[in-house]
Amino acid sequence: MLNTTWSVIAIVLIVASILGCWWLLHWTKGISDRDDEDDIHDSGHVWDHDIRELNNPLPRWWLNLFNITIIFAIVYLALYPGLGNLPGVLGWTQENRYEEELAAAEAATAGVYARYADMELEQLIRDPDAMATGRRLFGQNCAMCHGSDARGGTGFPNLVDEHWQWGEGYDAVLTAITGGRQAAMPPWAQALGEEGVPQVVEYVRSLSGLEHDAALAADGQGKYAMFCVACHGPEGKGNPLLGAPNLADNDWLYGSDREVIVQGLQEGRYGQMPAFEDQLSEERRKLLAAYVLGMGEAAAILEGRQ
Ligand code: HEC
Ligand code: HEC
């Protein structure tokens, strides 16, 4: 939007140039009206004895083309925005146009999602069209973090195994998509002290049966009970309410190497899953949750066969 001064200047310039064009045409037409039979309009300039400069008016059809462009400009400026800040009679704006296209696209897909909304989870998972739509949504919104096969990576959970940091099932997955998930484990290295860190690390590794130093781990158990139990539980099985992972299985979000566990204790861990409430409609989020579970089921069946 122009401010008022510039708007007025723009209007004056546009109107002046249209009037200017019209005047110019009229003026040359005046010359053509002078036209009478034998009169040859001669500017009086002569070169090489016989080459004369003529001053004939523009042909009528050519003039009319100009008239048409002037009429077009006036009609256009009356209908559409263009004359300074004046909106034009039609009230057309880029935003309106965008909104209309968006609404049309929503209306076109609404039917599809309405069909899915009435379906049970089981039905959705077995419906090839629903799963194809889910795959597309997953590719557009989730694959950049969880991978196109949803197997995740360091810091990004695998969504097709049976380990669920925030709890399993449709509702948990839907909650994750809708509201996101914010994990927070503060750093513990300072509280544990220089001796305590390696002891707890060995104890954590012992929980899932990894190779470990038994003596250090025995010392670590007490410290674990003091600092870690509140979230990860007495047997290290985690707590889905807090997103505290199970430390007793062999599924690691960040890794089981000693350096990696130490790093987590020094820096803390703050996994962030963004919320999709504003980006994706409820129907889409539900379909995605079904797709994620469907993929897991498909993967479980495949693994069972191997
Ligand atoms: C910007 C990266 C990012 C995107 C995009 C993303 N996620 Fe996540 N997601 C994460 C992270 C990181 C976590 C783990 C948070 C934590 O540390 O607890 C997570 C956790 C989850 C969980 C919980 C897993 C569990 O074990 O409990 C689910 C389910 C999930 N995401 C599904 C999705 C779906 C479906 C989409 C697409 C709509 C998606 N995510 C998009 C990063 C992302
Ligand atoms: C306040 C609750 C809380 C406490 C107390 C806590 N943790 Fe955690 N821990 C978490 C959460 C939540 C995560 C997941 C972080 C993420 O997803 O980014 C986590 C992650 C971890 C991981 C990474 C697991 C993986 O799969 O990579 C390890 C290892 C770990 N904690 C060990 C410990 C140890 C050892 C202690 C005690 C010294 C401890 N935690 C105390 C909440 C806690």
C-alpha cells in the first residue's frame, strides 16, 4: 500500500498520461481532418533535390487501436486496483484470490478426508487409498526428521519398532503429532561428580546387558537410585508420561556408547518434536497417526516372517 501522498501523485500521473495520450491522438486527428483531396502535407524539408519529408496523419485504423487501448485502460482501472490506492469496483485483491484458491482446494479434498473420518483404525490401515494418502502426508511433514521409512536416526525416534518413548497406541501418536513432544533431561554430571559419572554410565549399560565394568556399576547403582530413578524408574524401564526412555532395552535414541551417555549427562537431552496442530487439519493428523501405526504393523509382520 502506498501512503496517501504517493497514492495521489500516482493517480495524478496516471490520469495525466491517459489524458495526454488522448490529446495527442485528437491533435493528430485534427491534421487528418484537414485532409482534402490534392493536398499533400509537406514539412517543407527537401533532400537531394527531390526527396521531400511528408507530414501525413496516422492511418485511421492505427488511430483506433490507440483509442481502444485508452478505453481498455480506463475500464481496467475502474474494475481492478491500479489507480493509486483505489480498490477498483470488483474489489479484487491477491489475498482474496489466494483465499479462494485455498478454499477450493480444501473443498476438493474435504470429501476424501470425510470418508476416512468415519473409518475405524483397522479399516484405515487396510485401506490402500488411505495409506497412500498417509504416506504422502508423512513424506511432506515427517520424513525430514524420522526418515522416509520412519526408522528415525540419532535423536529422532524410530516409529516402526515396538519401543515407544511417550507411550504406545493411537492416542499417544495422535497426541505427539497434535501437540508435539518436548523431552527435557537436565545435565547430571555436576551432581554426580567426576567419580560418579563413569560409575552411573557402567550401571546404565548393565541395565540392558551391555558389556560393562561390574565393580563400577555396583557403585553406580546407588547414585542411579538417587538421581535417575524418579524419571527412568527403579529397573530403568522409563516413564512414558515424561518421555523418559527405557534404559533397559536395546533401543537407544542417542546411542549406548560410553562417550554418548557421558555427553547426555554433561549437556542434558532436550529432544523436540514440533506440534502440527496449526499446520495439519484434524482429519490429516488422524490419518497420519493411522499411517504410522499401519507402517509399524506392516514392519512387525515383515520382521515376523524373517
Ligand atoms: C523437526 C523434526 C521432527 C518432525 C518434522 C517430526 N518429528 Fe516426530 N519427533 C521428533 C523428535 C526429536 C522426537 C523425540 C522427542 C523426544 O526426544 O522425546 C519425535 C517424536 C515423535 C513421536 C513419539 C515417538 C515415541 O517413541 O513415543 C511420534 C509418534 C512422532 N514423533 C511422530 C511424528 C509424525 C507423525 C510427524 C509428521 C507429522 C513427525 N513426528 C514430525 C522430531 C520430529
Ligand atoms: C527429570 C527426569 C529425568 C531424570 C531425573 C533423568 N533423566 Fe535421563 N532422560 C530423561 C528424558 C526425558 C530423556 C529423553 C531425552 C530426549 O528424548 O531428548 C532421557 C534420556 C536419557 C538417556 C538417553 C537414552 C537413549 O535412548 O539414548 C540416558 C542414557 C539417560 N537419560 C540417563 C539418565 C541417567 C543416568 C540419569 C541419572 C543420573 C537420568 N537419566 C536422569 C529424563 C530424566
